[in-house]
Amino acid sequence: MHAAAAAPLPAYDEKTDAVLLYSSTDVAVVSVDKIRTTVREAYKILRPDGRKLGKVHVYFNPQRKIKSLHGWCIPASGKDFEVKDKDSTEIALELMGAELIDDTKYRVIDIPASDPGNVIGYEYEVEEKPFFLQDIWEFQESDPVRESHYSLQLPAGWEYKASWMNHAEVKPTEAGSNSWHWTVTDVEAIRHEPAMPAFRGIAGQLVITLFPAGGKAPSGFAEWQDLGKWVNALLAGRGDASPEIKQQVASLTAGKSTQLEKMQAIAHFVQHEIRYVAIELGIGGWQPHPAAEVYAHRYGDCKDKALLMRSMLKEIGVDSFQVAINTRRGAILASTPPHNYGFNHNIIAVKLPDGMNDPSLVATVQHPKLGKILFFDPTDEMTPFGQIRGSLQANYALLVMPDGGELLALPQQPSAMNGIERTGKLALNDKGMLTGQIKETRLGERASSERWALRSVTKNEDRIKPIESLLSGSLSNFQITHAVILNLNVTDQPFGFDYTFQSPEYAKNVGGLLLVRPRVLGVKAEGFLETKEPRRFPIEFEGPVRDTDNFEITIPAGYQVDEVPAPVDADYGFASYHSKIEVKSNVIDYTRTFEVKELSVPTVRAEDLRKLYRIIASDERNNVVLKAAAK
């Protein structure tokens, strides 16, 4: 630490809170059941927000023991500080959402004087009984890195495979008998950008796969197929249907004349009758509970619900498969090396019976071995059977088949399946007040997001909050006079708002002219690209979308249209925007369409997206000019 603290540093900008001066990760493989790892890191704190690095968390669980933990501070002036093992505290993992039980805990040390200008460091050693024979070196982070090292010591006869992600390959140096050492230097920080891909999908990492003497181990993943086999071993026998499951399936499918109706009934049951509750102890982070237990308890996490639905589908003669995915598109790519660190969610793939071509089944791909398969998320209560939400679309996932795993891309649904169709019949008086009715139909995630927000709302006055929020974003003054919500709990039907409102002084009187903004409601323009710094990472849209607005505004008697903004036609391939205004007698008819067609915009096209948003913003500000009609 003293050597690192004394080394000269390059100049860093005002957004750099700290710099990682030195990092080393030393991995010693003792056997298939024991791996020892020692980590040493030293940071220089540059700005007040860097103080958070002085609180060091090291996780442990029944498979991972902390052997030692120490911390130090080298102040810019004065004596060094030391934090010893006995000064650490133990805290439980902060559970989020529906997580109920997790056996992971943390040992924590607070390094004193973690102030700007000072250097803080820590060292810990852990001993682990691994579930699988892989390790990952994550050497790029949100702070710049001056020097980072990784060493690997293997028993005699063992081998390894090194796979680099988001970084050029670095050749190791031999550090002794069956020992290797890697070094990277001057790794730039990854700073947050709005709508950027998942951190894991862009950060530099090294995946190390281990092979014991004699060849591959069942828990070593040289190929995606190997990971699929490992998952299959965890699933073995757990999907068997209990008598109670069989009876429930019979009850759900009684009177259903088609396989599709039976599948829909099962999907609805697992979505809505099995609560999402996560109990993850030991291997439970990867292995689902038996389907019989999940059904009996009426709760489970994503992999539990997926396995239960697969068990129930099997009872009606439909095969399905477990699918591991990351809910952040971009965390796993086609080029990602086989590893088990990038997945955080489980869904299923359903092998559709031959000849089943119902138009509601859109989240499908044609698989060379399995035929037509449909992806579905039993955890997602708001997305009906046949569809998947936007974050899963055009995303890579591990399909677990009987003979192993395969990485494949999930389908992208048509943009017309996710959107808002908003129509307004409005009238303007000579005082500038706008009154009228808005009808809004929402599909896909545009619908599910509203249903989710309103799922626990019981008071009628609170159910119009989304309408109030929409109006307040577009109108300076308004009053809702009537509102109705349509199909709140019917997820296979479009969700809707139907309301009337009035907005005093909507039109502005300027020198006897009335200025009327034809785009009454809704904002499509975004400003997150309006920065001085160039964009570093691709832009990820939430999903394909097609929103349309049509506002008809009757102008007051005694006025006529004097000036109309020109139509807008902007199409950049990944997204498009079109608007036009027509005057029909005494009615201003404004229509526009905003469509997202590709879900990822590469960095080189960020400027095109900024141009598109500027075009949209300009159109959203445009006014129609009214003047008094000649007498």
C-alpha cells in the first residue's frame, strides 16, 4: 500500500471519486471441494463520494468461509490506521422484494479516515466449497484501475481454460509449477449512462474454467452444453407431478376443448395462484424446489414456478424446457463464453404441438431439433401466455434440453403489440379553454406497467393518479371531470383509460392570435443524450413499441386557422417518428406515430438518436396559429 500510495498518478477529471491503485486476486485450488482465494485492494480517495469505499463487505455462507479480514488507511499526513479481524461486524443480506430467506451474510469493516487524499486498503482470505469449477475475475469497475493482478495455482495434472470478455486477451506468465499470473493496467472506469447495457455485458472480465486431472468435471463448463447438463442434474426428479398436481391439472383443464385453452389455464394458474417467494439456501440459489413442494406451499421463486408449470404441462402431454436468462438485455451476448455468472432469472420454453399456429402465440422461434417453441415467463403476472416482456426480447438465454444447454436468442415481438393508441375529441373556446374526452388503449408493457402500478390501489380517487400524472406532464392547469379504467384485471385484453378534462388558458392569446399546441398530451422526446461527453455505450430500449396519438380540436366560432406547422417524417431505421396536421372545416386534426423497431442502438448511431429526439421535441412544441375570421 505504501508503494502504491507513493506512485505518481495521472490527472483525473472532477467526476472521478477514487482510483484503484492496486488489486490482486490469488486463487489456490486445493481440490474439487476446496478453493482458497486471497484478495488485496488499495484505493486512493479523490473526492468525498469516494468515502463509501471505506466500508468493506465480504460475503460468506455455509459453502464460503472467511479466514481473515483486515483493513488499513494511509493518511496524507499522520499515522497509519489499522482495522483488525476482531473489529469487523456481521450483518445479514438485505433481502429485496419477495426474497424471504437467504443464507448469505456479510462481514463488514469500517476503515477510518477514508477521506480525500488518503489511501485505504484491505485484505481478506476465503475458503470455498464450490458448486461449479469456474472463477471470474472482474477487473473493470466504476473507478479507474491502475494495476490489477490475478494468479491461479492448480494441483498437479489440472488444466484451465481462460476466456476474456470485453477486453483483449492477455497472455499469462508462469509463476511456478502449474501456476499462472495475469496482469492488466490502466483500465478505464465505466461510468453510468442512461439506457446503457447491463454492467456485466460491457465490463472487462476473465472467466477461468477448471479441469481436474483426468478430464472435464460435471461442474466445469467448457461449453454451454456442459452448463445445460449441470442444470439438468439439478432438475432430475424434481418435476415429477404429485397426485395433487395431477388433480389440479384435471380441474383446470376440465371443459377445455383445445390444447391451447388448457395451456392458457395452466399458465394463468401458475402466474396468479403461486406467489413469488424466494427461499435460497445453499444450492437453492441454482436448484429449484420439487414441483410438489412448490404446489403444496403455493409459493416459489422464478425457477420454482418454471418447474411447476413444466410439471403441469407434462400432464397434458406438452413438453417444455427450463430457460436461464438475465433480465437486463446485453448481460449475455452471442460472444459470451460459457459461464454461470450472468443469469439471474428462469423462464420456460414450451414445445408447441404440431399445427398450433394461434395468432396469440408470438414469442416463438423455430428450433432445428425441437420445432416451434414458445417462450413464457410464469413469474410475470401481467404478460399473457404467448408473449414475453420487452427486456426478455432479443435477449440471449440458455435453453436447457435433455442432452445439454444451448445459447440462443429470444424473439422480438412486433412493435404494434406494445403501445398506446390515444384519441381525443376536444373543443377550444375563445378564452383559450380546452375541454373534451380522451380514450386511451394500451397493449403489451404499456398496459402491464399501468396494471402493476394499480395492482394494490383500492380507492377510486387514487386510481386516476396515472391520468393526473400524464396530464400534469403536458398541461400547466387542468381538472379531470370524469374517468373510467378499463380491463384492469383482465390481462389478455387491452388496458384502457377513458376520461374527460378541462384545461383553462390552454391556448395562448398573443396580439389577438390564439396559439394552440396540437400535441395535447404525451411526451416522446428524451434529453439524456444532451451531454457534452460523447456516448460510450450502446442505447438499449425497453422493448419494441408503437405509440399513436390522434387529437381532433374544434376551434372556437369566429376564428380560422392561419398557420399550420409542416408535417414531420423522420425514420432512422431503429426508430421513426411521423406527424401531420390537417384542417377539416373548423377542426384541427393532429396525428402522430412513434415507433421503436430495433432494441439496441450502437454507439456510432447515438448522434442519430439525439437528432431524432430533437425533431420530436420540436414537433411537440409546435403551435397552430388561429386568427379572427374576416367578417
